[in-house]
Amino acid sequence: MNHNFSFLPLLASLLLTASPILAQNDFPYEKNTASYIEYLDKECDLLFQPALNWIDLDLFNVIGSMTKEPEYGAANFSGPVFKSDQDANCLILFSALPTLMHKHSPRGQILMELRTSKRLYFGAFNSKNQDDVPLDFHEYVTVIAGRTAREMFNADTLFIYDLPNSQPYYFVNKQINEIVPHEYTYSTTLWITQNDVFMEIKLLFTEFGWQERERRLREVETAIRFKNRPVKLETVPKRSPGIILTK
């Protein structure tokens, strides 16, 4: 999905042809958070209740990227966007369509983002790509599976990583820049997965907001999780919420 021409302005139209649901000009939910929550419940087996302190910006189909340079290929398509408080030193973005792409793992997207942020990747077949420069996935990404992933999000697997951004996060949607004029130069991304559902949650921080990273991760952990499975855990986890994410 990555090309050397101006990729980001075309992303929405590409996404609208990537799924039979969207090709029918019938988006799977109305563009409001209540409808999104219902969609996650019915179609993704995800329970979502935004934290009480989060402020809903009422923005959907938000396209963003590591940089405004159009040749960069790593981009994100987000559904609801929240600011953590009135000061908006942290934005929380949720995937618009967690089931849009049926893939075995988000590793490819994660690697693309990491290589983009390190200026090693400029889009598919771009002559500036430094494919010969290795990047150790596990140096940047923590992968959590098994019992711990179930305790935290009732998920099969959790991926968490911070992006070493060299530029402020870029929003194609100009409306969000008017609502939230800050520059977000720090980010943490979570992927929570179960079966063929891949929910990406991206937290963007200002320099000041980065100091509250642990608090925001705890809020995310208490806001969303997959529904209970037929076989439940024998014991209730005895740790405080967020302890794994913030170590």
C-alpha cells in the first residue's frame, strides 16, 4: 500500500476500496463514539469505555503519519480521537477499522513505522530506502503473550513500542491542527490482538505530556479489552493496572 507519489492524500480512497464493506459505500458505523463502541462490541468482540477524563474530539477517519514528507509510506487511519485533558498534552487515537486488514501479525506495520522514524524507509521501491541497514525488532518492541496478555486486555498478544520520532506527528486532516495546535514529538503505540482483530492504539505526547506517559497507559488498560472467553482465568490478577506497560 506504499508508493513513491503523494501517498497520504490517497490513503482514504485506497482504504475505501480495500474492504467489501466499505466498497458498498456503507461505513460499518456512524461517525460518533457511541456507534464506534457498538461496532467494536458486535464486530470485534472488544469492550470499550473511554476514561472519564478523556475529551472526545469528535473526529473520525483521521489520517496521520510520522512526517509530512509525502514519500514516507507509514501512515495510520484512526477512528475516534481523544485528548487526555483540557491541556491536550496527550492524544489517544484508536484504529478506525481493527478488522479491515486480515493479517497474521502487525509486525510488518510496526517495522515500517520504526524504519520510517529512523529515516531508513521512504516508501516502497524508493531509491533512498536503506534496506541493507538492519533494525532489531525486539530492541524497540515489547511483545507480551499468554497469561499476562489475557490479564491485561484478554488478548492473545500485545505489542508495545515507543517511536523515536525525528519530527512532530503529522495530521493530514487540518481540522485537528486547529483544535489541538500542539506539536506531538513523542509517541507510544499499543497493538492488542485476538484472532483476526488487530486494534492499534496510538498515544501522542508533547514534551510535557511525556512525563505522564505511565498514567495515560494505565487509563488505556482500564478503557478497553476483549470480551471474556469461554475459559476464564482461575484467579484474578493481583497487580495494579498498568504495571506491565509502565515498567
